[in-house]
Amino acid sequence: MNQGNPQPVKKSHFVRNILILLLCSALALSALTASLFFLDQKGKLEPYKYRSQHSTEDSKGKYYRIASEPSTPTTSEEPTTSSMIPEQTSTPTESTETTESEIEGELSGYVIILDAGHGGRDTGAVYPFSNPTYHECDFNLHIAEQVAAELSSRGAEVYMLRTDDSWISLYARIAMTHLICLDIAEREGKLPFSSERADELRVMLEGTVAINEDAVGLGGMGPMVGSGVGEDLEDLFEMEYQLDQVIFLSIHLNSSERRTLHGTQLYYVTDESVIESERNQMRTNSDFKRSDFPIREEYYGRHNEDNELLAHCMYDNIVGNLPELQTNANPVNADNYAVLREHGLTGVLIEVAYLSDDRDRSLLEEEENVEQISVSIGDGVVIYFHEKDIP
Ligand SMILES: [Zn+2]
């Protein structure tokens, strides 16, 4: 567990059943999804290297920019879009001369960073609890792939922090997020500091990605080490607070030994939820007593209300389209997840369903439900930007 990041206990077992399921699911996917992940030789999926001179061939911590795809001509089985979608939005052009990430769609001009939780040696939640045959990390990746395809088909610029079953440290994921934001801010002339300062921050963050460790003592937390916010992180936050067109979505599944819990839950952070949690940690967590663990100024300035709005947009659309996922736990929660806390983007963590619940689990095994969840998340993103009136 890292600094207020209540991830489930990790266990690692390789499971044949889920891989067979995923393989079958992958084969059954639409041409759109398939083209995203299997046609990299044709340039449809390309590693996004923010600075070729700094990039390495190391597979650790690479993140991928998903090239936009023209919407596949829809059949009568087109996933239904929610009635909650604003009327004016969906105007995908019929132009066939689309260039990479130039699809005209309701999400053109918006950027979504997708984090498929866990992976590799960190399976996330498992079921059954002993001799598990289901691993959360596999579901997360599959759902994130579907969401990437959905968002991409609507014209969004999509980045995935994990695209295979590799382990990527929490802080490497956050460093990648900062690096993507540095590129976007620079591209759009929104750097709140000099390009020299941007390069300095890049070098630091690339180091964090390369170390790829969460442990405090190994230096893998980079500028994110400590409670509160240091100077480097403050600069990054200030930059990211201006990137209204960029949001962050982390995809997870929930699990509980209370087998009655089920449904979708959303988590987000606010200044207060982070500060309150860190004050508690200072009393109870031995990491906070380490001499190399800085205790810094508390920092106010997050887009608290935007985070909450995004969480509600996600919950309302997922449950609106799949009422079976209405939860009997708290639907929308302010908390202190590091993956949301350590950057300045509006973002949420989606616990799509409970792996420990029989009905939720079988729902996730139906590919059409995963597609419906992805469409719902796409709808939620559209409605969020519409509500915010972000151009
Ligand atoms: Zn998880």
C-alpha cells in the first residue's frame, strides 16, 4: 500500500480461464477494436514517444497514444447511446480522408488518459480468494481497451498507460501522465513556465518512469515523494489545472469479503479528502516517519467540483445503461487515491463492478455488457465536457 492508496492485496497466479475468455472476447471484438491493437504494423497503434532522444527500448512504463480510427459504419447493432447525451453532439463526419487523430467527432479536441489498474505481478483483486481463477488486472485491461476504442471512435485523443500484462509502478504511471501533459501544454502554448523548466521536469519524470518502483527508499516516487506538494509538483499541478480538455480515468474492479456488495463505485479526490487522509496517515503510517519522506505544505487548488461532477457523470451513465450495476455501497466517494492525487487533472477512479459478486462477475463475462460499459463511459465523458461547457 502506498501513501493512502488503498489498493487490494496483491496475489499472483496465472489463470488459464480468464485468458481463454479474453482471447475469445478479443476475437469477437469489432473491427474497430481489433484494428487498434493488432494492426500496429499498419501504423494504427504506435508507441507514443514524447522525446525520442530520451526514450529507451525498455518496455517499462511506455505509454501509448491510440490513433483515432474512423467510426466503423454502424450496423443495426450499434450500441445504443444514452438518452442523456446532449442533442447537438454526435456529428461524425463521413469523410474517408481521415488522418491520425483527426477524426471529427463529439470528442474531437479532448484528451483522455486511461489507466488500466494493476498488471503483471500485481493482479489486483482475485476470485475465488484462494486458488483464484479471475484476476482484476485482466478485466481492467480489457475494459480499458474497449473504452479506448470507444473514445477514439468519437474523436478523442486517447493515451493508455498500460497496454499489456506488464507491471508498471503507480508512480511511473503518474510520471507518464505528467509527461503527456507537458507535451500537450507545450503544443498548445499553455506552459506556465519556460521550455527549459519543462525539459528539466521531463528529465526528472523520465527517471521516475525508468526506476519503475513504488518503494520510497528506491527513489521511484520521483517528485511525488512525500505528503503535501513540493515545488516541482506544484509547477506540474499549475500546468495541469489549465488543461481543461484533458481528463484522467483509472479502471478497476472492486472486491470485498462482504459478498453482498455489488455494483459500480466512483472515487475522486478533493483538497479536503487528501489533506484529511494525510493527517491521519501522519499519525499512523510509518512511511511518514522516515527521514527521507518529506512532509510538505498542504496544497489547495484541485478542481474539486469537476472531479465530483465527472464521478457523477460516470456513475449515472453506467447505471443508466446497465441498471444491474446500481450499487448497494456508496456510489460516489471522495478519497485519497495516489493515482488521482499526484497530478492536477480532473479525474476519477472507476470501480466498474465487484469481482467478488457472482452477478457482477458474470455480467462482466458477457462481451456485450463490456461494450455497453464502454459506451456508457464514453457518454459520461461527453456529458461531463458538455456540462462544463469546455470548448
Ligand atoms: Zn484495483
